[in-house]
Amino acid sequence: MEHPLEEIVLARNELPLQWADDYRHYRIRTTRKLARLRKSFNLLQRPVKGKKPQRSGKAISLEDFKKNAEVLKVYLTLAERAWAEALRTTTLQESTTTVEGSHKKDHIRSKLAKAATYAARAVKLAEEVDGFDDASKLELYAYSALISGHHDFVNHRWKSCIKNYSVARASLFTIANKTTTPGIKEQLLDVISTIVDEHITYSVFQLEKVRPLRVDNIAKKAALDQNDTHPAIAIIQEIDPSVLSIESLNPSENNRLEVVTWRKHTAKITDDDVAAALFDTVKKDSELEAKVNSTESAGASISLFDGVLQSWQDTQDLVKDNIKRYESSNSSHDQSIQDQYIISTFAGYSLLLRRIQRDTILLSQLDTTKKKEQTDGKINRKVFDKSHDLVRIYDTILQSTNQLLELPGIYNDEELLQSLTSLDSYYKAKRIDLIGQTYFLAGENKEALALYQKALGILTSLPKLDALVEFPQGVLSKKQLNAAISRINIRTVQLQAVLTAEKIKLDNTSNASTDIPAVVDSIKTYPSNLTVDEIAKNLVKFDQKLEPVFVKPVFFDIAFNYVDYDNDSKSSVLSRDTATASESSDTKGSKRGFLKGLWGR
């Protein structure tokens, strides 16, 4: 029998094995194939008289195999039928939202155990016959290891799963390198990447709680450890020893970082995805650094920042996912999670500094166009619009500096903390300085001076540092910090001088205007030494100040007897009062009782 594994792979690929119905159709097909094989090899078991007919055929003996090696296809087809039923149940269970009972899992385990048993029987028959082709034996070993590894995985036997899948991986690589059948190599490599490597990765994680960095190294080591116990390893070393050689790695697989060193901290990278992402990101970051440092391509390098920033962000997200997984497993004090925090801080620190560097380049470009539009001392609307854009960019930079200060572990590094505090204060002062310039251009000198003094106070309050930590080019240096302090200080002194001169001029103008006689007082002479505005302001001497005046209080008595009305109105008032008085007296008299009327009051 030649190439048993290749026949199985081709049979599986005839149907798109994705859904439960696909595996059901594949199982029906293998059942029909099994019936044909038993009939052709005369392995049908006749029913006993008076009993139900037996569905299972005769057991394959060694003599049957010696007569015809193709009889092994019966065991392989039986294994495939059981495997298809297990995968059908698994797919059906994963696709339904209802909680299945334990009998479903037992059914899956039972079918996989049956498949592993049939595959082991086929291997045993092949081993008992001398002269059986080693390449065909290797394919049988690979198939048996695949089925057994799947069975161990379902039963959570992680060590045994790693051993079986390691043998299967090495065998599949050897078969793929030697096969001449079209399409088989790609399909075998796909099985390795999508099934074998994923199961090994998960099993290692369940044992060590750490994702393996190099699955190939782990599989090769596990396979070499079985050199004395598993016959497939000896066949692999005879056919292609390089498959099990740990030193002979594919150069493209070395694109991973295994250790990160940052600020005297060293972290071991145990996640394969993080290692590959970091390698790619650091490579892009180095290319960006080289282009930014070259003066001729500084402007064109802006377009490269987006890809680098996205790579740093993706890497940081991967590390954060690992941290959440470690924290959920209550392993916050392990060295592994401490390494994850170091890697996360390293990625976040690099991401934020690159973002600040990009924003500083944008600032320089916008500031250049702003200066071109401000010509001959004339200010147009575009200059103020550019100032608004610059302020928004400074706000973005300050968000990044705040995030830098909030990274894990920053407050434990005093030198780095002071440098990042200086970075934050520097851009705060630059933002206020820009707003002060806008007020100065608008002619609001007092507001501009207040803003300059505030910016100068922020910079002068920083502690004296011998040197800053190394930031990317254009972000901040000791020279830039000192230049900003000197420049803002000069502007503050200049504005103070301008405001003092304006105050002196205003005082002199007000004093001169008080000495000049009003135009009304000298109407016959024309003030030739005054301007039109001064003449208009000096038409009349008028003091607009209101001051309280102390006077004697006067009380006005408006009593009736002191008011002299005319006769008509006075008589009407008197008659009205008399009538009212008589009415009231009559009313009082009518209310008296008998005794009160007799004796009076």
C-alpha cells in the first residue's frame, strides 16, 4: 500500500469539511467505501442463523495483510468514519447556543478513541511485516499521531497531546518535503499551521500558563525526546535529518524579539504574536528614524508616521490582552506579568513619543506658512486661523505628555519622571507663548504680557537638570529648553518696556490737554498746534466727575392746615368732612343701649 496518508488527505478535500452536514456526508461516503472494501477483500461476516445480521465485518488477520497490503484501507476507513462522526458532533455542538449534556462530550471522546484504536491497529500490522516501505510506514505513523493527539486534546491530557502532535508535525514536514503529488505539500503544511501548531500552543499554555515563543522548537524537542520510544523518529532522521534539527531554522521565522531591554529593565517575551509584532514594529521605527534624521526627506517622512504608530498601537493592544489574561488567572505576582507590564510601558512610551515627534513636525510646517502670510507688518485673517490650528496641535501634544506620565512604572524612575515633567511643562509654555503672540498681534499688549509671564513662570519653576533623557529628534533637548526660556524672557521684558512707554505717553498727553485752554474760552484764536482729535476733545472744559455735596436737610410739612386751597375745593372738602362726622355720630348714638342712653357715658 503506497501513500495511505495522501489518499486520506485527498478524500477529505473532496468535500468542504466546515459544517456538521459536511462531516455527515463524509461519514456516509466512508461507510459506503467501507462496504465496498469489505466486499472486495471478502471480509463480510455472514449472519448466524436465527440471529440479527452483524454489521461489523471480520477482523483483519496478519495472513490477510500478507496476502494483500491494501487490506489496511479497511482500518483506515473505519478510523476515518469514527473521526468524521466525532467532528460532526463537535461542529454541531459549537454551532448551537444551547448547553449540551455530558453525553455529547462522551460521544465525541468515544468516537475519537475508536478512531485512534483503528489507526493503531493499522500501524501494528505494518510493523509486523518485513519489507513494508518506510515512507508508507511514516505516513501511517503521522496519521495515527494526528488522531491520538486529537483524542488526548479532547481528554485534556496535555503532555501526551504535545508528544503525539510533535511526532505528527515532524512526520508531516518530512512527507511534504518528499512528496511529488500535486497539491499535497500545500495541504499538509496547512494541516500543520491550522491544526497541529494551534493544539501544541494551547497545550503548552495549559501546562505553563505562558504562550510559547517558538512552537517549532518545542515540537522538535518533544519529538527528539521520543527517539528511543517512537519508531517514526528514526525514519525521519534517515529520510530528512534537517526536519528535527533545531539549529536549521527558516530565516523568516527568526523575525521575532525574545527580550526587551528598556530603562535598565529586561523583560522576556513569551508570546509568539507579541514577539513577531515587536520585531516588525521596531524595524519600521528604525526606518522612520533614519528618514526623519535626513534633512532632505524630513517633510516626506510625515506619511510614514501613520504606519509606525498603528504598529505600536497594535503591539500594545496585544500586550494588554495578555495582561488581562494573567490578571484573570490570579497570577499578578508572577515574573511573567511583570514582564508584560515592562513590554506594555515600552510600547506605550515609544508610541507616544513618536506621536509627539509627528506633531512637532506639523507645528514647524504650519508655523512656516504662518510667517510667510505675515508680511510687511500686516496681519490678515489667515494668520489667526493658523494660530488656532497650532493651538489644537499643542493640545494633542499635551494629551500625549499626560499619557506618558500615567504609564506604569514611570513614577519609580526619578530621572525619567523629571524629564517627562519638563517635556510637559515645555509644551504648556509653548502653547501659552503662542496665544500670547496672537494677543500681541491683535494689539492687546496687557493680555500678551500676562500670558508671557505665566509661560515664563512655568519654565523657571522646573528643577535644574544636568541633562534630559534622550528623546526623538525635535521633541525636546536641553538646548531647546534653554532657548525657550531665553526667548520668552526677552519678549516679556520687551512688552514691559512697551507698556511702560505707552503709560508715560498717555500721562504726558493727559497733562498737556489740561494746560491747553478750551476752544470756547479762546474762540477768536485758532489752535494751530493741536490735532483735530485734540481740538474735538478740548471744545469745553467739562468735569464729568460727580461728587457728593454736604447740605442742610430740609423737611417739608404738608399738613392740611398749612396748605391753602382755593375756596371751591376747600368748601367741598369741609362739607364732605362735616357730613362724614355727622354720620359717624348718628351711628354711635344708635348703637347705645337703654341704660347707656339714660346715664350717658
